[in-house]
Amino acid sequence: MIKRYLEFYETPLGTGILEEEVEYLRRHLRGCRRILDVGCGPGVFERELSGFDIMGIDLDEEMVEAARKACSNVFVVAGAEDLPFPDNSFDCVFYVTSMEFIDDFRKAIDETVRVLSDKGRIIVLLLNPRSEYYREKVLEGGYISRYVNSNTGGIRDYLSKWFDLDDNFFLGIIGGRIFDTREPGHAAIYALQGVLR
């Protein structure tokens, strides 16, 4: 799985997606000093956002080992539902297409709230189930069709109990082509960002 993941980011489509997601994160991470990436995979965001102090966690030991080889950030094998950090440890926590794969997203959000500092920020990039890209991926079968939680409204509603939220759509993908859009039917990403109340 890790080989396919890394190979995807070397394709023109994967590179384009990564650039868009990194730029989005860069804009929303400004002013954050201590940052946690939940579901960090092989550390591609830590590598691309080298000017930020980002710690990554992932349940997959192989992904964490690859991340440790990719950059000097701290990476920990851990799950989102039981974060191994003290209260108030981070200024920002982000999830890039990982929250929708967590068994108990409510517990993960509760843990995020616990480890965030006062007025801490959250950024959640979800695969948009209304997009053509999502529908293509589900039809292909595999990991996404088996494990994804397409209830983005439920995730948003639970986040809104704790955070003042903004949301938007971005990253149009059709037929392997990336384009700028905010249209829910075309945007591959549904983005939520908020400040802890």
C-alpha cells in the first residue's frame, strides 16, 4: 500500500493534488507554532511544509517508518481516538483525507479538542462524496469504497459543537485533470476549518 501511495504522488495528477492541498494548508496554518497531522501517512505534508513545526501520527507502522525516512519531523504510531499527548499540546490539528476513514470520528474530534490549546485551530479536508472524483474512486473499489465514511454532514455537525467553523469546496478533478472550482459537484475536497470556542 505504501508503494502505491508514494507512486501516486509522483504522477502528474498526484503532484497537482499535493500542491493544491499544501497551498491550502499553508494559508490556514499561518501563526500556528505546534501542529499535529493526524493520519500523516509517509510524511508528504511534513516534507512539503518544512517551515512549520509539525508532528505526525498514523496507525500504520510502515507509513510512520517511511515518514521518518522522508524528513526529520517527529512521527508517532498512534490512533486519532486515543492521542498520546497531554492536554493543550498543539495550536492546530489537521486531517487531510483521513478523518473519513476513522472508525469513531466523534472520539477523534473529542481527542482533538483535548490536545488543542485555547482558541486552537482545526483543519479537516474530506473527500467530497458529491464529486465525480469520489464517485470514480468508489466505483474502482478498493480501500475507499470499503472504509470511507461519506457522512460529511455528520462530521461537520459534530465539529460545530466545539468549533466556530467555516467550510468550502475546492480542487476540481475530472478525468485526471485538475481545475479550480468551488462547485460541490466537481470539487474533490470538502474543507472544514475552525477555531475552538
